[in-house]
Amino acid sequence: MNSSNSKSNGNGRQMAQLVLDRVETRASYLNLALPQVFNEYPAADGREKAFCTELTYGVYRHLYQLDYFLGRLLSRPLVSLKIPVKNVLRIALYQLIFLPDIPERAVCFTAVAQIKNSRYQGLAPLVNGVLRAYLRNKDQLKLPECNSDLMEYLALQYSQPRWLVERWLSRFGAERTEQLLRTNNEQPPWTLRLNQQQAPITDTLSALREAGVEYTPGKLLAEAVHIKSLPMALEELPLFQSGRLFVQDESSMLVAHLLKPQPGETLVDLCAAPGGKSTHLAELMKDQGKIWSIDDHPHKIELIAQNARRLQLQ
């Protein structure tokens, strides 16, 4: 859907639309589609990549709610729209609802421009009309009343599957269910694991500070740091490129410590992609021994191998 010029330069909205298209048409995963698209836009800077990441994860975090409002604004079924057009609308509506610092005019203009520069240019008036209709009627557009249909309200408010909301309501009641849904939809802290095979933890912490990375120490493990801000996209940091950093939740890191692996042992990691636990185990084993990292898709196996190579693990 992108022109040749935008293909080389890239911007956050264009890349986000392409990522969402691939997730929907190829049954891909966001965490796999994002780096694939970034590789296709070599001139895109870290700011645009970060914006793309915010848009893609934001759309999926609020997908049910976005589609509910689009269904109210469209004069045709949402499912009848081509996937790229649908995703441009989702991205634009996400910005209008959840990113209030972005000017509304800019959101509408760029969404319409994306459609005009695509094979679906004939639908530019539709996109413009839907977004303008939202701006005119946003104060009247509401979710179902909580008192009249609690399950539907919670499913849309937190964009969680209806079957899950229904199950939790029957098990935990309304108050506890809403607490769980709210927590389930929060953005977790961005946590990095420091590769102790590459360098001592203290050296990597010093290097992070020198690189302008703001962080807080992990709550449970010395090799965990919670990122507050980055001076550039993570994948552009030399520390990341050289294999001294790996994105992994701190609770996931605990698994390797609970196992207490020893050098020379043979271990099996099932459903291993993207390789966080496998590579952490290898680091704790001082890269001595054998780990069978097993998954059911070739592209996931390749992702594990790529991460192991970047971390310089055998």
C-alpha cells in the first residue's frame, strides 16, 4: 500500500499499517512482523519505529473497542472493507481516542493521504467521512451501559475476549473481574536481561548509563533492568547489537534460576520461541552443555537461532 518513496523512507503510520496487515493476512505475530517490516524500511529512524510500535500494540490492545466504534460509524459492515483500509481506520481512530497530543487534523490528513497513495484511493472519501463523523459525534459515541450488559461492556472497555470475560464473571464476580481485565490490559514495564556471558553486570550497567539509557534495577534479579527511556530505538543500540541485552520479562527470568542449571547438563525447552529462557539457561550454564530448544514452526526456530547468534551463544 506504500509508494516507492515512502518504502525507502518509511514513517510510523505506514509501517504500522503494513504490520497489522501481515498479522491479519498471514496469521503472523506482532513481535515477528515488526522487525520484518523495520528491515524493509532501512531509512526509518528510531522515532518512527517507536511510533510504529506504539500504534501497532495500541491498536491490538484496544481492538474490540476500536472495531465497535467503527461499526457504529460505517454505513456498511466493517468486515466488508479491505484489510489495509480497515487498518488505516483503526490506526487513525486509535490516535484520536488514545493519543490526544497528536493533532486531530494531522491524524485525518495522514490517514486519507495513505489511502490516496494506495490501490484503494477510491475509498479516500469514505475514510475521511468516517473520521470526520467520529470527531463530530465522539461525545455521543458510548460503549454499552455497564448496568444493562456488564459482560459486553467489560469486553469492549478492555478489549478482551467475551468468553474470557464471561468465565471470569462467573468465577470471580464483577469487581475482581474488572481488576483482572484492567491489569491484563496494562503495558508491562520494558525489561532487559543483561548477558553475563558477554560482560559483568556492573560493566553493562555503566555502559547503559554512558549510552544515555535511563533504567531502574530489577526487583528480583541482578541481571534485570526496567527501562524508563532510550536515546534511540533499542535495536540501534550498540549494546543490543553486540548481544549484551535481551528483552525479557523479569518473571520469565526467574524460571532459569529456579531450575539451577549446571555447566555440562542437557536440557529441553518446549515452546521455546523467541528463546528467552533457552538463552538465559545457556548463559547461566556458562555456554557449556546442550539445550534442545523446541517449537512447532520453522520461523520460530529460526528466531531462536538468530537470538542465540546475536548473544554469541553456541
